Amino acid sequence: MGFFKNILVHADGRNECRDLITCAVELAEQQEARLKLVDVVPKAPWPSSALTGNMDRFLDQLTDAKQTRLQQLAAEFQSDTLAVTHRVLQAPTSVAIIREAILGEHDLVIKAVKGAESQRSGFFGTSARRLLRKCPMPLLLVKPDFTGPFSHIVAAVDATSEHERDVALNGEIIQMAKHLCADTAGPHLLHAWSLYGASILKEHMRPEELAEAVEKTEQHAQRCIDQLVAKYHLNEAQELVHLIQGDPINVIPGFVAETNPDLLVMGTVGRSGVAGLLMGNTAEQILESIACSVLAVKPPGFETPIRA
């Protein structure tokens, strides 16, 4: 049985999305999940609606066209073993997708990394960024032209944190990576470690004391990552477990650039208990610095400001 059972896919009508749907279909079949395709008719901005007398008729025509397209795509990808439904939504893109995901009790949202009409520079477009911040369920942002499977997966964890939220988030990240990984060897596990306050301690400790503190910190990180490997029955092969010294902001993008994974699975940790919780500063900077497909996992207790 799979980890995901009810998948929502943004089949953006402004872009060719057959590769994205192919990837989603393969994943749904692997996970034995249901699949729903959605597209969005955004609300017309006030100047356009006020100055254009036939805007309502235009939006109705656009809705009909998107509905026809989704119906054709659903029929094309549906099979005896996969049910594919579809729906056209009306609202700002990210809001519409989140509302539909909540109402439909979806446990995974899939979207292409960036649309051709995105007005935002960088690897992630505007809607993707908003979903990363506010979507309460796991969000899979797929690199253009990728059709699957996810064979080379990197699960980035905070192995040394004892915070209940981080412990639970580590478990979610690892289990999702395991379920999605098509490589029989399993996913790669990555943890970035460093001596807290090293730059300051360097000025107040003798070199041998500092070296000892660094060594003990590394040994502690090694014990923690070994415990995760054992707890979640991961492959303990040296080439699959990566303990790298440095700040996650630098280590994770560097590792991604060097190894070119199909997918990075990571948490978006921010201030706990705040509705509309922004991504943590570390996650935000990491995502600004990578160029691969990402599965972003929210921490326990996340509250979205979007209401169904």
C-alpha cells in the first residue's frame, strides 16, 4: 500500500502539462491512489472587469474551454487501475488549489515548478511560492520535462534536533522519501552539522579545545543519524548516508548541485502555531538556491490561513 491515497494535480492550461500528468499518473499507480486534475480560472482584476462589459461571458467561455481540456486529459490518462477526475476552480490560483485540496481531503498536491507565464524570476514561480508557504499538505513541485520515476531521492533532515516537532517531521520526510523512491537501494539521507557558535568559540578557546568540541559535535551528529537509519530501516551504505559539516543553507544546495537528484524531500519549518506560518528562513534560502524537483513537507501543527 502507498503513502499517498488522494492526489491533486494542477494541470495548468497555460502550459503543456502532459509530462507533469505522466509523472503524477505513474506516482498514483505506484501509490494505488486516486488522481484529480484541476485548472483555475482566476478572478478578473478590477480594471479589466470594470472596463470590459463582456468579461463575464469571456470567463464563462474560458471555464468551458478548460473544462473540455481537463475532460480530454482525464479520459486520456484514465485506466482500469486508475480513476482520474477533474474540476475547474475559480479563485486566485494558490487559494483555489489549497481550498480544493482541503475540501477533497487530498494528501498530496502536485504542480509544475514554474509556468511559462510566471512573472517571478528564479526556479519557483509566484503560485509555487505561495503554495510552499500556505499549503497544509505535502507539496510536490516537479521540474519541467520530468516524467518519473524518482530514482535518486535526497531526504534532508535535522537529525540532531530533539524538538518533538522536528522529530516528527524527520519521520515524515524519511517515510515519504522511502515510499517515492524507485531505486531499490533507497533514498539518500543528508544532515548538515556544525558546532554552534564556532566563530565566537574560536576566539575564546585553545585550538585543541575547539578541535575537541568539533569532534564531539560530529560524533553526536553521527550517532543521531545512525539512529534514524536504524529506526526507519534505511540502507546504511556509506554512499547513501551523508553527514556534512556546514550550514544547511550552504550544504543542501551544494549537495543538490553536485549530485543532481531527481527529488529533494525537505521540511519547511517556521514559527510553530502561527496561522499563515511562513517558511523558516533556512528553508526559504535553501529553496532560492536549488534547481530540482522538491517535495516540501509541513511541520506538525501547521495552520493554513486559507479556509475551505
